[in-house]
Amino acid sequence: MKLRLLSGTALAVLGNAAFAACPAVTVADPMGVAAGAFPQQYELAEFEAAASCSMEFSANPEIADLNAAIQGNRDLPPLADRLPSEPLVVAPYDMIGTYGGTFDALSNNTEAGTSDFLSIRHVNLVRYSDDLTTIVPNVAKSWEWNDDFTELTMTLRKGHKWSDGAPFTSEDVRFWLENLSLDTNIREKAADYVLAGGEPIKIEIIDEQTFKFVLAAPKPGLLVHFATSYAQPFQPAHFLGMFHPALNSSADTQAAKYGFESGYEAVNYYFGASDWTDTPSPMLRDPAKATSLPYATQPTLESHIYVADTTEGRKLVANPYFHQVDTTGQQLPYISRQDELYKNDSEVRILALINGEVDYKSQSLQLPNAPILLENQENGDYSVQLKPTVAIPTLSFNVTSEDEAKRDLFAKPEFRKAMSAAINRDELNEVVFFGQGEPMAYTGFSPLPDFAAPYGKVGTEFDPAMAASTLDALGMVDVDEDGIRELPNGEDIVLNIQFATQGISGDLLELIAQHWTDIGVETTVKEVTPDEYRAAQSANELDVLAWWKGEPLAIALGTNEGLVPPFGSYFTHRTGMKWAEYIDSDGASGIAPPAWVDDLIDEVAMLQSAAPGSAEASAAGEAIAKAFTDNMLFIGTVIAPSPIVYRNGLKNVTEFKTSSYEYYRTYPYRASQWFLAEDN
């Protein structure tokens, strides 16, 4: 049951009466207190000076019980020993909240459709404010670049602690970089965001709260990466370090006490082989073993922490050491518990939403879902926001297919352009997106920067005659005169588009399949789960890949993941898997990419190292946009708004600027200050 609260006015009165030391400043009512250096938040001393007050702190009355549910945690010390000496002061959007309740979330499956829920409790060194322009402090208190963007100095909060009460320090950042991200026993290949100029980023520890990233080449986008990525550049060295052979000579012995064959196995058991923070915990992987481990899940800095993990869903409780407070001194988060339920069927998820069973949902919802959601919002007691997206639904052909005949055809830009010209995007917009979308090519960037704007419509014209004549010229003709074209070698071909609703609309693909069949390329559509889709994509088994793609310029400056082979991660849209293999193996295996891909890689490196906004950056960016549209590796369709759904009992939800994974979903909108104002 969720805590039933009073009206907003009564809540504000109660908040002021209980916490009179500092005014109950909100974004809606700043109460005459001047804004801080960053929007909607303050450092403690900054707020006390602005409000002429001395803040008194208070905690969730349930916090001891919540802490008791966290395996491995000791009894709680006083609040003063749990908060940093410099907590981040957050101004709630509408009103000071009240503690309690259980937040009901809905995801698709373990590691599928969960990033929206992850973003609700997420923290990183910094974040974007909800204007999606201003980077503001979060875990880090401050930062400073040198003049040429080769040194980034960051300062943490004194007294900040992990969810188990252990100190969080610069050592936890060094441990993440040197002992996890750059240790080939953990990660076979270093991610681009820990490289600069192709060389690993280095770290210099200045003191417990201060460290410096030292880069071999300028990389101004590194800070943006921290503001938008699920990857957290800190890990609990005090815990994982006891299993790491580089930090503990007895690591293997220590790991053996808990049934691991080596220290590295123990580290990977908790951390996994990537920075994705949603890998199954020991509670799911091995429930019997989990109870004997020091922690059922590793300590966190996030607002909530796992206490149960099954194939049906997960349960979390508030982090008793969370580093944020509201303007009256109440430790955040307000919400005591989170329950995440898995429903892998799109129709079942929609039904749960219209029945009012879910507090918030954005991921896996698309504009075709909007009519039924809008129609039922009064009965379901929820609200719907329709917001622009960054991502474009795209298709690509497997240019490194295992089938040589298909590979030869798919690898030809002329073929890809013909298939793009066969798509009637105006029909897609009217039928699937109710006329609310816009036809858009994929340029490597979305939204379009000025330098890419001239390329935004390249190849989006509907021209089935051109498509047919091009296919004829390529030798893809109807040999047996049954109305269906064969491959140039005479073999039959049927394009089977597999898709997951998490990544693209089935209605969209059904129409595209008809467009392609109309020009003689027989095409079918089959819905699969996200896990099935990703497994087939990773195994290089798909002929046609279908998922959204988006790449804001600011994010591209921090990581090249979406711009070089295989042009995405496990969780997104990838093609050219064997091009990537060839590059990673220095030509020992895989398939050599065409020359334009080599040039593209060079332009991406130039873009990342150039000063933002400079002529050099714009020239590199334009070259990238031209390369993508000249070669039509990804076929853009129509970009359209997406729904965001939240129950009316969930308070302090602001108007979103966008519905997008690229800005890490809910992270800019400060879910730690959400609270529940009625039974659910």
C-alpha cells in the first residue's frame, strides 16, 4: 500500500511546520531565495547563505527497516554520519514531499526495457538539468577543464558514503578506470569513453575528494558522457577490491571462501563484463549462493538498491546513505520502496497502464500507443505527455551477412538507396504517426546540428520507379515471372524483418514490408522479444535490422559508439559486425570495411578532439553526415513524438522536454524528489 497524504497545500504547511530551520523552497515557489549557481539545486553552504538559515536534517521514519532489508548492511549510524558534510540540496518542482509508499514500475524482462526504470534511481558525476543544455553537479561537487580539454579535474563531496556506509572517495574512481575498465581480465576491449586519441585516459589522485583525468588528446565530450550515460565512473573499491588480484594478493583465497574459482570470477560475478548497471544480481543468478555472499548486490550510490531479484521482477529500498536533501533538510529519496514487474508482451503492458497499475512508464511506448492511452487516462487516473524524441526508427541491411550472395547485394549502397526510395514515408507518417511525425534520413546525428541539416532529407523521397530500375540494374530481377525478384545469382530471397516493440513500431514495419513487396522484394515481419532480437543481432544472423537510432552531437563528442563499426551497442541498432571484428583484430579476422568507413573513423576522431563549435568540428561533422547519407548504411524513416505516462498520485513530475534514451530518459528530471500522494 502507498501512503495516503494530504492535499498539496496541507503538505506544504506540514512541511514548513516540521522543518522550520530553512524555507521550503521549490521551483514553483522560490520564496524569495535567490537561485544558485546551477538551476534547481544548491550546495549546502550556498543555500544556507541565500536563505539566511541553518539547515536541520531529518530522515525517512522507515529508514531503519529499509536498511535492515539490505543484505550485509550494519545497523544505521545517526543521519549526520550518513549524509555528506556537503550534501546536494535539491529544490522540488512543486512541493516538499512526504516519505513512504511503493513505486510500481513496469519493464519488459531482465535487462530488457529496463533503462527507463534504471534512470529513475541513477546517479553519475554530473547530469543534464531538465533544459538538456546545462550540465550540473550530482555526485561530483565541482569540475574544471584546462584550456585545451586534456585535463578534467573533479571534486567529490566530503563525507559521501556508499549504501553500506563505507567512504566514497577518489579511489573508487581510480578503481573503476584502472582495475575494471582498462583491465583486460574484466573487459576484453576498452570502451571508447575511456580513451582519448586512441590512448587510455589516465587518472591522478590529488586527495580523497579530488582527482584529475589526464587525456592524450582533447576530448571535451567526456563530461557530457558522464551527464548522459548509464555507465558510472566509480565502483566500490572497498568491496570489489578485496577480490581483485591487483589490489589484494590474497584475492583468490578471499574469493574461494565464497565459492569462486578466482578473484576475477568474483569481480565479474558482481560487476559483469561491461558498465551496464542492470546485469542480474546474485539473487537472480544463484539465489541459494546469494544468501552466503557478503552482499546480494554490490553497494551503490543510487537512490535505491536491490533487495530482491527474480525472473518476475525486482524490489528495491531507499539508500539510507543517499547524498541529496530537499530544501527543508529531508534526506531524499522520498519514496521508500520500488517494485519492478516484468511484462514482456506489449498489449499486456498497455493494459497495466490503462488500469492504473503503473506509476510511471516511457520506454517501449510509441506514438501508435497514444490513442488508447489518451482515451483511458481519466478512468486510469494517469496523465500522458506527448514529447519529441531524439531517436529515428531505422532499418539497415546486414552488410557482413554470413550468406555471401546476400552480403554482396546488401553491401552495395545502390541497393540500400533503392530500398530507401521504395518507402512511402508520407504514408508512414499519416497511418502510423497520425501526421505528427517528420520524414528523416539518418545522418549520424539526431537532432540535426546545423552542419548536418542539409542532409536531413537525403534519400527520403518516395520513388518506386527509381527503386525498381536500380534493382533491375543490379541484376535483382523476377526470373520466374511470379512477381517476386530473386537475388542476382537467381536464388530466391525473402526479407524477414524481426523486431521488438521496445525498439520500433510493428505497424511501421508492416507498411514498409508492403512497400518493399510492392517493388518485388518479398518481405515479412515477425515480432520477437528484445532478448531474442539482440541474440540474433549479436550472432550476425539477421538480414534486416530494425531499431531506433539517435545521436545528439554532445553525446557523440564523448563516445564514438554509434558512429563507427558496428555502429551501436548490444542494446541498440548494430550492423557491420564483421567490419568491427576486422578492425578490432587488425585484419586477422572479420571482413574489411570499404574505404569510406576508414575515412569515417578518422572524421569521428577529428570531431571528438576539435573544440566544440569550431570550424574544424563542423567540417568533421558535415563529413560524417555526408558519409552516412551517401552510403545509406542506416535507412531513416519518420521521427515522431512518444508518450510518457505517470499516475496522478505521483507528485513533483515536471513537463519533460523529450522522451529519449539518449539523454538517459528520466535522469534530467530528478526522480529522487518524486513522491506518492495517495494509496495505489
